[in-house]
Amino acid sequence: MVRFLAEHVSPRCAVNIMGQYHPCGKAFELEGLDRRLSAETYHRAVALARRAGLRLVG
């Protein structure tokens, strides 16, 4: 997704990667949305966004 944003929207688009996701409701029934975000996953997402050349805000 971050590569898509950088290549097809703009490498200057601002991205806010938030680590406070908390599943609720039907999210518990969907694999991948049924758990909180781990610190490792968060840091990997930030690294991917930076490598894609996106500007992180927040």
C-alpha cells in the first residue's frame, strides 16, 4: 500500500501510521483484524513507508 501511494498518488503525500488499533465488533471474526498491532509490525510499516519515500506525520 505505501508503495502504491508513493508511485500512484504522490511520494509527497503525508501518511500517519497509527499503532493504537484496537479490534472490536466483527473485527474479531476477520483474520488480520482480530488482534492488536504488535510493535514489530508497527515498526516494519514505518520502515516500509520511509523506504517508499513517504513523509510520515503524527
